Amino acid sequence: MTPVTESRDVRLANESWEALLSAQVSVMRGFAAERMWDEVSLAEYDVLYALKKAGCALRQSELMKQVLLSQPALSRLVERLEQRGLVQRATDPNDRRGVLVTLTDDGAAAQQRTGARHARSVEERMRRLTPDQQRQLRDLCALLTATD
């Protein structure tokens, strides 16, 4: 590979990365500005959604991999959700150092109510892309998130 080709590859990779990040920031700002977050915040919804999608209790460390929060921020958020009765925390019986987080019935109901509105909002934003483009985007993102 020549230095010129390598330079173009680096530039294209970084332009692609910046475009992906810019799109994510723009879409998330749009979601955050919507009125659907009256029952739970966007960050709270992310935690409830991750638990619902998992279908089981998650270690807090596993939950952290699913949401864009630091460990201290996630711990505080989970504590607030627990105080509101939306999740339960318990010591992991297999590893007493770990904490398991479980979605309660109230948490599942809150996630479902907010999720229905959020799903419609996602669909509205994604209408900017054709169905074929949506599938291509899904597949490209899957490639970027695949582990080696």
C-alpha cells in the first residue's frame, strides 16, 4: 500500500466514523427533546429496555455494557429506579461481589408504555431511509459491533 493510498484510507475511515457519531448525536438529541420522557428519562429507559431485552436479571457490570453510562452514574441511576420500584437489586448468589438487577412488573410496564411511543418516534426518524437503506444500515452496524 502506498503512503497516498494509506492516507486516503485513514481519511475515509475517520470521515465515516465522524459521520456515524454525528448521526448518533443528532438522533439522540432529537429523541431527548421529545415529550415522551415524562414517566422515565431517556437514560432510565435505556436501562429498563436493556433489562427487558435480556429477559433475565443482569449483573450490573453486564448492564453497563448495554448503556452509555459510567459505573458510578449507572449505580446511582439503578438506585433511583429501585427506590421507584422499577427494578430490584440483589447480591449475585454465584459471586457475592456482584449485584444482579431485575426488572419489576412496574418497571416492565413503564418500559412498555414509553417503548411504544419511542418505537413510533424511531420509525418516524428512520423514514428518511428507504427500507433497503435501513437493512443496509442494520447490517453495517452489526459488522462494526461484531467481536473478533
